Amino acid sequence: MDSLNKDQSKENLTIHDVAKALGVSASTVSRAISGKGRIGEETRQRVLAYINEKSFYPNASARSLAQSKTYNIAIIMPEVRDLVDMPFFHTCMHGAEEVAQVNDYDLLIVTTDGSNIKPLERMVNNRKVDGMILTRLYKDDVFVEYLKNTGIPFVAIGNSEDKNLVTVDHDNYGGCRELVSLLLSKGIKKVAYLGGGMEQTVNIRRYEGYKDGLEDAGKAVDTSIVYTNLTSKIQVSKAVEELLKTTTDCILCQDDYICDEVVHHLAEKGISIPKQMKVASCHHSKLLDNFPVTITSLKFDTMEIGRKACQVLLDMISGESVDRQTLLEYEINLKESTKM
């Protein structure tokens, strides 16, 4: 009954090949694989048995024959040189993977910097995935521009000025704005800001929240105590040294990585937190749980943002209508590090 050539690779097997080998119509094979439409149980079992015999996987490759889907999605992770940067992205990835598995999808992990689109091009050109999740957005994002031109469904984690882009984000701006306002209302006089690369949209939004939080309290931004584009431990330590020479009484850190460096440097200098310097972070992770003093911070549900981004992407792939922007909530945790 098998009319296929013995040397024909399983990758080249099509619905029409299966139909010809079994003496049925292509539509019958399609209905058997997809589980949709009217078809006799005996015929359905015969089709599935044949596909299994040819080493196809029913939940992915077999259904992709009928529905033109790979049942793979990709999550694009940044190249991170220092492992302490990774908790957010790892946790986000696990959230996405959880939703993907429930929906019979596999999650492919791709790491790249903010400019090399080659890994994305290979996936699109070779039809390896049905959609992608970008875990980091840049101000001038080459990934976004490339994916928009391909037409492949994709979701970006972060904030964008392009309101046609489908994004899922935490309210980094609102959280930082409220945190600054709260710190000032507690009696703190001078809040400095230490941040990273301003080409990343999340960093831009957090800094905007810091500025507007000051303005809400009737304070102007003092640029002499604002440090951005800090990309190394040495730069963070130098910034802290300079702040210790001023009347700054609180250092607001853009994220957990910078906060970790700030706390360690203050400890090396014998500076007591919060007695001599108060410290807060615009992002909490387990990295901040290892200090003798608990750190005031913004807490975001990183697992949830991964889950939500994946679900929105799967809805897009299925042709369902989705919201262009989804904003997730935050929680302010006031701890020992900012006590008066």
C-alpha cells in the first residue's frame, strides 16, 4: 500500500503523499489530523497510524501538515554578559513556556544582541516558528522593524511609541513615579537616580517616572545627582562615591543589578543603610533578598508577564482579536532601607 519512495525524507511528507499512499482524499487526511470535520473512526485511526509509522509527532508535525503551523514559537532573549542580569529574563521565559506547553507549543530560545537580526531571519525564512516574543525593546528597534515587514505575528515585552505594536508591559512609569512621590512624602529630601543604558525603553520609562515623581512634589530634577548609562560595576561605584560627597539622602536604583552594586559599595565604605544613606530599587528580584537590610522596591510579577505575552501571541496566531497594549500592575514594598 505504501507508494512513497523509501528514500523520501519525513520532512518532505505532505498531506497529498499520505492520501495517495492510503487511497483516500487529501481532505480526509486533513480532517483526521486536525480532528475537525466528519470522518469515520476507522479511517482516522488508519491515517494517524500511518503518520506515526513515518515518525511524525501527532501534536506538532502532523497537525502542521493540516494547518500550516509549526507549533513552535520563539522567545528572543538578550545577550547578557553578567549572570546577575538574568533573573528577569529567565523567569519571564518560564512563564511563557508554561503557557506554550499547555497549548501544545514548543518554545525555542534565541539569544542575540540588540542589532543582529540574522537569527530572526533564519527562523522566518525557514518557517521554523509561528510567532515570536521580544523580551526587550529598544528606542530604535531593528527587530521590530524587521518583524513588521515579514508579517509574522509577534509580541513585544515593553513600552513603545508605536501604538500599532502589540505590547505587554509592567507599569514601570507609574510605579517609579509613585515610589518617588512616596519616598519624598516620608521626609526624604534628596533622591538621586542611578540608571543603565537609555537606549532601552524600560529604562527610559523608569527615568520618566522618577522625573515626574519629583515634579509631583514640586521639586525640579537635579541633574548633578542623576547618572544614566551605567554599564559596569566600576561606573556604579564611581557614581556612589560622587553622591557621598553631596547632601543626597536616598539613592534610587533603576534595577536590581545596579541596586546590588550600590549596596555592596556602601557596605565596603562602612556606610550604614538606612541611617547614613537610604536605598530603593525600581525592580525587585531575589538578588535583593540576600542583604542584611531589606530593600524598598517595586515588585512586578515577572512570571505573569511571560505568561501574558505568550497567550497574546497564541491568540494572534489563531486569528483572534487582541489588545494592542496590555499594562500589568505593580506593588510597592516599603522596607528597612528607606526608614527615617
